[in-house]
Amino acid sequence: MPPDIAVRGLEVTARTQCSHWHSERDIIAIKHKCCGEYYACISCHEALADHPNQVWPKGEQGIAKGVLCGNCHHELTIVEYLGSGNRCTKCAAEFNAGCRLHYDLYFEV
């Protein structure tokens, strides 16, 4: 992980997997709107943060670098991530397509 980017969570690996999500494709971390911190998943945020989660409003999703690829550590805007076809736009690593089931926990949809 680059020294200037920390990913919080439970048992976080160098590829941003955690104790909750750790398949080969569970390699993104999401910056939370509420605190500006990357967490491996919403469950890690709930376990460690001292505040409730906030979702990214649609109006900020094209600007905010809100998703971190755990493979190459490229930061994607939320719009870039949502339109990526579940692959990193820099290194083409595959992301878990099932994450779309949880978008509403992170992003205004």
C-alpha cells in the first residue's frame, strides 16, 4: 500500500481484502463520505468508526476519488468505478461484480 493511503478495517491485506470480504476479486476499498477515510468494507466501518456512514451524493461522484484498487492502488472516481465493468481502469484487475448489490450503502443511486 502506498504510504500516503491507509485502508482501515479488520485484518486488511495489502490488496484491501478484510475479514468480511476476501476473495480474489474483493480488492477495492471505498473512501467514506462521512470521514474521508478508506475502509475495506461497510462492516469494517461499522466496527471501527465512531460515527454513522454517509453515502456519496450523485453530484460529487464524478469528482471524488472514492474507490481504491487493491491491486495497483489506483484511485478511481466513483463514476469511473461504477462504469468500469468491474475492472480497474488502470491495471484491469477484476473486481467483485457482487459489490453492486451494496452500492446503496456507499453511493446515492
